[in-house]
Amino acid sequence: KTLRGGDKMNTGAFIHDLLGWIDNNLDSRLDIDTVSRRAGYSKWHLFRLFRHYFNMSPMAYIRQQRMQLALDLLKVKPAFRIVDICILAGYEDISAFNRTFKRYYMMTPAQLRKILNI
């Protein structure tokens, strides 16, 4: 089903549904073309909607959600290897994952795990 902010759905409901879809697909390939195709809007219009509602781009939102997922997995799944968490958070490259994680949390996933003693 394509999500559109049309007759049956107001913009708030559209955004809510789209965010739910993004959050349920964080482990998938989510680039701007995929998300805009799913939303049924051009990537430029989708970018404007995200800027208006969240003051960030769709990709920044996806990165933020992936980092939150990674943080949650690190805390509640101590048996998971960091590379497993990397993949579950939608990253194919462990180096990119570690860099992004460090940018968000000021330490690598391994450093955080050591601090939390898990």
C-alpha cells in the first residue's frame, strides 16, 4: 500500500504511518528513493515534510532510529556480537556503523559495552 497524504489520510496520520514503516524496516535498505517511493511523494517533497515536522532530513531520521536501535540492542542483548547489531541496525559496513555510533554516543559500541560491563 502506498502512503499518501490524500483524501482519506491527513498529513499527521501519513507521517505517523510512514515513521512506523521506517521503524519496522530499519534492517532493510532504506535510501531516499526507497522511502519516497513508499511514501508516494517525490524525494524533494518528502524532504520538505521531514524538515517541517522534525527539522531533519528523512535520512537523518533513519540514522537516528538506527542508532537508537543499536543502543537498545547493545543494552538488552549482551550475547549479540557487535557485527550482528550492525547488521540488525541496517548497516552493511562495520566501519561506517562504528563511526556513526561514535558520532552519536561519543564512543564506539565496544567501548560502551565495556563501560556497561555487558
